Amino acid sequence: MQDHWLARDSTIRRLWIAFIAILAAVALVDLAIEHHPYFGLDGTFGFGAWFGSASCVVLIAIAKALGAVLKRPDSYYDE
């Protein structure tokens, strides 16, 4: 039986390379845009990229912590 095309190592590697290339291109386009920062920090290079990435990491950490607090044992619903 053949693996799904998204489960193959070669496809995963190509997707990572493509995503990194797209993210780098979007960050470089940021150099061509004139910014009008409201707070000053939002005028830094690649603000949307690094702020979005940092927000994602924080949300994942919060979800992991919340999952650890609310986790029930496997036998919770057994009689």
C-alpha cells in the first residue's frame, strides 16, 4: 500500500522549503512598503511576521498549559 502524498518525506521537505521561501518573500516585500506606525514597535522590519509567530507560540503554550490543568485520566468515564 502506498503512502498518501502528504505523508511522504520528500513531499514534507518540499512543502517546508516552499513555505520558508514564501515567508521570506513576504518579509522582503515589507522593505518596499511605507509604514505608518501607531506605536513605534509596529514600524519595525517584519513586524507582522515576528509578531504573528510569537503570538502563535504563546497561544500554543497557553493551550498546552490549559490542557494539562483540565486533563482527565483515561478511566474517567469508566464505571
